Amino acid sequence: GLHQEQEAFWTLAVLLEDKLFPYCGGQGAYGIKVELRVLDMLVTKKLPKVAAHLTKLESNAAAVSPGWFSSLFTTTLPAEVTARIFDCLLLEGGKVLQRVGLALLKHYESSICAASHPAQLRKVLDSRAARLYDADALLNTAFKGVGAMPTAAVQGLRSVAAAAVDEQIEEHRQHFELIVCRTH
């Protein structure tokens, strides 16, 4: 009944916040910003052709994948593929999201490099990902095709990304204060 559903929900919430993404401190939007910056850094390192093309388009991985991490791929990929990703997430931890993000970008590298505009690129990625039913191929790319991703290295990238997000938040706060001061 309702009690079991509530228990399942809170178990998942604790698992996500405390075990898989403890650096977020319960601040989901902050954590998503950090993860997207980490993805950008990993794309630069592991998918240089994709990174170069995104730079040429004056874009980045975060701009073409904004909902991937916030929805844990549930709004991007078919349910059966997402279920397999959840299995990996529970076994391997939060860096699985980075692996899957890289795998999607690698899987569609030729389409990405053929795109002439970020909006077109995002549409192509969304459309193709929604029809990606081969979980084995995606996860094979995620775990074998994107290279090593030691947890310590990913944590280091998260620290760098968190500092950049903190700096961006502080810049926005200062800018807002300046605007408020000018209006009074």
C-alpha cells in the first residue's frame, strides 16, 4: 500500500543523496551542475573530436545533455535501458552516470560532428537516445569503450568542478547584489 510506496521512495532518496551522491549535500541542482562540469572535463579528455566540435559550435557537453543526470536518464533513454543503468548505478556508484554520458556521446560521435548548430545537435541526440534499445552495446561502450575512470580521479574532477560552480554562484550573487543596489 501507500506505506510501502513511501518507504521505497525514502529508501531511494537516502540511497541517492547519502550513498551515491554525498558531495551534493542534498542540493540536487548544485550536484547536477557539478556533474555536468565533470562530464565536460571528461569529454575533453576522452572524446577530443566531440570536444573540438562542441567548441566549434560554441557549446559544451552540458548544453546538449542538460536532463541526463537530473533525470538519471529516465527521460532520455527507453525504460529497459534505464533499468540496466540503475543496476550498474547501484553496483558501481555515481560515476556510472559519467560513463553512460560519455558512452552516449561516443556512440553518436559521427552525428555530433555532423551537426551545424547546438539546437540541432540536441534534437538529434534526444531523438536517437530515445530509440536506443541495445543496453548491452551502450553499457559495453560505457565500461570498455571510454577507458579507465578511477573513482579517485572522478572525485578529483568533482572537486575542481565544485570549486568552479561555487565561483559561478558567487559571481551571480555579486552581480545580483549590484543590480539590487542600483535600483535602490
